[in-house]
Amino acid sequence: MTSIVDTLVPINADEAPPVKMWRQRLKIFMSNKLAIVSCVYVVLLALACFLVPHLHPTNQTNQAIAFNTPQSQAPSRAHWLGTDSNGFDELGRIFFAGEYSLTLGFLAGTITIFVGTFYGMVSGFIGGAVDAVMMRVIDAFLSIPYLFLLISLITIFGRSTVFLIVVIGLTGWWGNARIIRGDALLIRHLDYANASTSMGAGKLHVIRRHVFPNSISNIVTVATFSVADAILFLSALGFLGLGIQSPQTDWGTMLQLGTEQIQNGFWWEVFPVASVFILVVVAINYIGDALRDAFEVRLLER
């Protein structure tokens, strides 16, 4: 006769317990070696940009002091990457500009993903005439060349640091909204979403409990890409002379000043900052690819 204790013992008691979801996602992310290298690079660069100017201060704001420094000086023991055409130390300038480029890129990217996610989820889940109108609004915005729109707004309203963050953040979410809308359109027709609705759940509840968690893979991916895009567009504006106002600077402004001197053979004013800028954008994209895989439900073990 089988005892009560025997009936409580699971049939597959010898099997290992299921691996926690966060451990599975971490394992998937760690398997991408390029993403690990990219994370190390971005973290080290961010630490350098925010700590080096304080640990090893160099003049980056006082033009009068810079005039007493040899201009466009080649790399030396005193200036490891030389000086630029204004007499500023090039290595310190890269970190000084990186502090503003990374901060503005992260803040603008954060605004972009929050606005795009909310807009796309509401549009895709509600559907019907509301979705049609909301998508036509995005189509109208997408028909305007993005860089031209940024240049027009900054020319009209100025280019303060806060305005640069706001204008890049509030004009870069249209593509993200279309991606998130696609997830919402798919999820709203799935069985668990229909079951929740049939039991009386409101639209906002279904979005919060079902649409958002099951769209997290795309949300995380477009979030990282949004940060990279914000840094890219900020640098593009700086290259066109519409970036952060002096005495602050950004990587795009440094590139613009350096290209004016490259024909004179002053390579140190272009190649170091260009390498740092390109690598950080590529690294953030690799991190985004790895995060997409880590949050992909189909890659998780049951």
C-alpha cells in the first residue's frame, strides 16, 4: 500500500531544479564575447571621462591659458596626444568632451525609449482608428529628414545643453514606436491577452501585465540603439558647428576642428577622437545585440 509520504514525492525528484531566469539570461549574455569586450570598453571609457578630468586636471575651459600652450603640438611627454589648434591638451579634451557626449546621449536615449515605448504600445494595442491616426502622425514625422529637422529646431531655439537633450530625445522615438507597435499588435491577439480581457481586465492592465513584459526583448534592444543614435546625432550636430556651446565641447565639435588641421599633417587632432567615438557607438550596438538575445524567451530553458 502506498503511503501518503510516497505520494508527495515528485516523480522526477532526481532531476535538477530549473535554472533561474536571470541566470539563464546572464549566461546567454556572457556567451557573447564581443558584448563582454564592449561592456568593458564602455565602462572603462565612462569612468575615464568622469574621473580623469578630476584626477589629472588639464585646462579645458580657459582660452587665455590655452594661448600660452603651443598650438597643434605633436604628441610628447607633456601632452601624450599633443595639443589642438586652440592649445588645449588633446587627451584631456577627449575625456572632457566624452563626459558631455555620454551624458547627453544617455539622457536623450532614455527620453526616446520611454516616449517611443508608450506611444507604440498604446497605438498597437488599441488598434482601429486610433492606431491609424497615430501611425499617420509618425509617417508624417518620418517624411522629414531627421538631421534637417534637428538643424532647423536648434537654429530657431538655440543650442543649450538642456535643449539638445530634449530635442534629440523627443524627435528620435518614431522608429522605436513602430517596432514596439508591432509587438503590441501581435500580443493583443494571443490567448493569454484575450483571456485577461475576457475576465474584465482593462486595456492599461493588459499593456502593463502582458504587452510590456513580452516586448522587453525589443524594448531593451532599441533602448541601447537609441543611446548610440543619440551620441551619433549629437556628434553630427557638433561636426556641423551646432553642438554644445563653448567652453564645453563634444566629440563632434572636436572632429570638426580637427578636420580643419588634418591637411597640415596634424593627425592627432582627428584619429584619436574618431577612434574613441566610432568604437563607443559600435560597442553599444554589440551590447544591444547581446541583450536582445538574453531577453529572447525562445532561448531560455524551460
